[in-house]
Amino acid sequence: MGDTIVVQLPLDVTSKTAEIYRTAASLIVTKGFNATSMNDIAAAVGLTKAGLYHYIRGKQDLLFSIMQFAMDVVDCQVLEPASQIVDAEQRLRFILTRHAGMTDQVKAITILAEEVAALNERDRETIIARKRQYFDCVRNTLQELSAEGKLRDLDVSVATLNLFAMVLGLARWYRPDGKLSAEAIAEQTAKLLLEGLLRPASP
Amino acid sequence: MGDTIVVQLPLDVTSKTAEIYRTAASLIVTKGFNATSMNDIAAAVGLTKAGLYHYIRGKQDLLFSIMQFAMDVVDCQVLEPASQIVDAEQRLRFILTRHAGMTDQVKAITILAEEVAALNERDRETIIARKRQYFDCVRNTLQELSAEGKLRDLDVSVATLNLFAMVLGLARWYRPDGKLSAEAIAEQTAKLLLEGLLRPASP
DNA sequence: GTCTATAAACGGATAGAC
DNA sequence: GTCTATCCGTTTATAGAC
């Protein structure tokens, strides 16, 4: 349970572009997309605004790229491994702890949750479709648990949305300098959710 | 349990200013504060930008007023009645259902949670202080429950933050035209949280 | 690749007529 | 109270030199 997450990144982390994405993501998380200017981003990576434009097509495009990157991470770190777990309860446990445990490392996931409104229509559809895959995975898992009689008497869709609200909320208030480690918080959150969702083992 | 919430508003709802607050709040919730221009707000209330300035001092001031209004509602609809409930478990139940049940009516509460960064320093301190009162009320309630042995083995602070994430998240995804009523969703959410937080009754 | 300079548009806010 | 017109700062984005 205390195993380190080895993030197999779907992008060359050493490239300048990747550095720009990471820096921009960090700024956007703290200030919000619209309050973050290209000047801010350029300065943070040690460039002028014009220099920055050598690497990216525009601000909209930058946001979309960051979100695609975040979805890539979710896909290969959570969704793909989860899909290979046959037992629904184990799968849910894995998704919760894995996602919660990633929050301090991959800030871009917060952007995925909060800045969809800033995308243009075409890009928004793409991102929403990818997010829906994640949502459906969790929703189907709860559905399975319900069929197995393991779920409490809850509406599956509402429970899924509630679950996401709590897990995505982590990135908002978590501070690396707090008294609890990211792993400890992830475990606490997973515990609270699992107790709330699952019937107590009876036999 | 199915009783209607009679909102004793701390502001004259019929005034033009109140209409501006409501309209602006609605826009800010969907587009975000920085992406909402004074032009957008003016047009939505049927005025020009200059006309709008007859009613409000500026954009920053508008945001602060909306947040103060939202906190007034929370105070007199949730916090004040809750403080008169002596039993901690009953108090928690009340806070959860009451807050969750308000989400479709008072959109401004979402702004309270998401746009604090857009405030100037002085106003931000005021709002954060008022929010802390709410947070502390819930935190103390969980603390009491813990002392009574009714709480599961959870970190009280983390549990409180998790609780707020889920409850505040409601306003983000709730749609009035969905298949479940606001009350039903509020009940579901409260149930999930209470089962997750409290030990099962043993005797 | 990175810079200076600048275009073009938009934002918040105000002056002053009616 | 509401308007037209305008000021001024900021923003995204580009042109073109080095």
C-alpha cells in the first residue's frame, strides 16, 4: 500500500515544451487560466512572451495540450491498470488510492476539473469525451458492486459524482507542507468513501 | 424532512442591486469571474456598461458583495440554526441536508468556494475568516462525535475538508432538469457522508 | 531560438450629455 | 438613471532584427 507510483509519462519530460507545460500548469492551478497571462508563463520559464510563442501555437492551444497530457496520465496510470482488475471492489479501491495518491504530483489534473469552460467548443468536446470514459469506468464499477449486493442503497450516478467531487477536491486543499503526507490523506479519503459506499461485510 | 426552506434573505430581493447581484452570480458561476466582463453583466441585466456603474462601485466590489451575500445566507440558514442543536450527530445531519438542499437556490455559494483568488487581499481576509467559522463549526462537530466514540477512525481535519469538497461539489454538477430532485440528491449525499463518517450503531 | 517593437483587440472605469 | 464617447492599461499575438 505504501508503494511508490512510478509515473510512466506519455511525454518527453526533459524537452522545453514539457517544461513549459509543467510551469504553465502550476501557474494556472494557483491563479486560474484567465488570470494567468502569457507574460506570467514566459517569465516563469525564463523567456519573453515572443520567445514563448516559438514553442506553442497560442494560449488556447496550451490549455488544451495541458489537459490532454493530464488525461494521458489518468489513462495510463489509473484507467488502464484498473481495467485489468476483475473484482469490482478491488478495482474501486485501486482507483481511489491511485488517483488520490497522484494529486500532489500531477497538478494538471486539477485543471482538467476546473478549466473546461475556458476551452473552445471543439476542444471542450474532446476533453469531455475523455473525462466521460473515466467517469463511466467508476460508474460501471459501482453498478457491478450494486449488482453483487455490495453497494449500499444509493443512486449509482449521484454516488459517482459525489466520489469525484471528493477525490478531485483533494488537489484544491492539499498542501505538501501539511502535517499529513499525501499517501496518508489518500488513504483517509479512500477509507471514508469506501465505508460510505459499501455495505459492511456481514458473514 | 421534505420541508421547504424558507430563505429569510438578508437583502431586499426586489431591488435593482439585488437583481444585478443575482445575474452576475449566475454568469460568474458558469463562465468564471475573470472570463465574465462588465459588458456581459450589463447586457444580461439590460443595461450598458456605463449604466451598470450607477449601481456598483467596480468589479472587485461586485464580487465581494456577492460573496458577503452568500455568507449571510449560509450564516442565517445553516450556521445559526445548527448552533442551537445540542446533539452533535443531529447537528451534522442538519448541516449536511440543509446545505446540500440549498445548492440549487443559492448559486453564489459556489462562487464562495471557487473565486476567492480573484479578491483583493483585504476582502479575501474577510471572506476567509467567515468561511473559517463555518469550517470550524463542522470540524468541532466531528471532534465532538469523535469524543463520543461515534466517529470512525478518521483524521478530523481531513474528514472535514473531504466533507466540504463533496457538499460544495454538488453545485458544480447539479442540474435542475436532471432525473433526481435537489432534495433527493441532498439526501443521497448526506447518507453517503454519514455512513462514511459514523460508526454503525452497535447496541 | 530569442529578442525588441508593435499591432489589434478587449478590459475596467469615467466624463458629461440627456 | 441611462446613454454615447472616450481614456488608459493590459492582453494575445505577430513582424522582423540578431
